[in-house]
Amino acid sequence: MSRIGKAPIELPKGVEVSVSKGNLITVKGPKGTLQQQIDPDMTLKEEDGVLTLERPTEQQRHRALHGLYRSLINNMVEGVSSGYVKELELVGVGYRASNTGQLLELSLGYSHPIMFALPNEVKVETKTEKGKNPIVRLESIDKQLIGQVAAKIRSFRKPEPYKGKGVRFVGEVIRRKAGKTAAK
């Protein structure tokens, strides 16, 4: 059984949590504000800068939701206090990335450039150094949103197993396959 739901959530300085009608949780911090609707059965208690989430019964459904909502609230607290960063690396000859505001332009070996409009909550920065692969750096307070945007960008050209070309996360290890060998 998971013990995630029972773990307390430490609130950093400058982070406030409020619960409004209908169990809508609002987390405010130095980087911004996030909201999450949680199940009406769950109760949230705050004492001395520590949040605890409690479930009413030991039913399978309540145990599952307990861990889920505890993780979501913890991600919100971490997001508004320090934020999240994802970096993607473009591996391949001629692969380029540039951005104009919230519009990301990718050249990934297709006949056309890919134009991708990012949500306002996600900040994008592209870095191209001579002799190194271009890097796309995403920054946001919402963990779910930044993960979804990064996965979408990666899906434009997933890394292939033979040469390793494609869009990958920085530090991601791609399992390589041996190519064809000449028969004699």
C-alpha cells in the first residue's frame, strides 16, 4: 500500500494555501498562483506551516485519491515556490530551434519548419552554441502543463534507435540498436 498520502507537505516561506467552497484549493507563492479541485471527501489541515491531507475511510477509492491529491498539492506548492524546468536537446544535422515570444520554430529535417505556439504559462528559451546541439528550455510553475508541452515537442521527431537523431530530454539515454551488417 502506498504511504504517499500520509506524508506531510512542508510549506516554504511565502507560500499560502487556502481552501474555498467546493474543495477548490488555491496555492499562492512568489512565482504565481495555482488552483486544483479535489474530492469533497478529502480534508486538508494546516498547522505550523505543514499541510496534511486526510481521508474519511479505508475504501480502495479513498486510498487511491489520498495519494493522488497529496502529490498534486505537493507539486503545486513546489511549483509556486521554485518552479519547474525541462530541457530538450535537438540531435541531428541541420536541426535548429528559435523562438519569437511564445512561438517556437523548429527545423527537424522535414520539408517545412514546425511552428508551435506555447501556452502563456510556459516560458521558452532557445540556446544554440557552435559545435553543440540546440537546446529548448521550458520553464513553468505547473508541472502537468510543462510535462505535456515537453512531450508534445518531443513527439514532433522522437529519437530513433539507430543513429539517436531526434528531440530528446537532456540527460535521456536512448537504447541504441546495431544496424545492418554486410553478408559475405
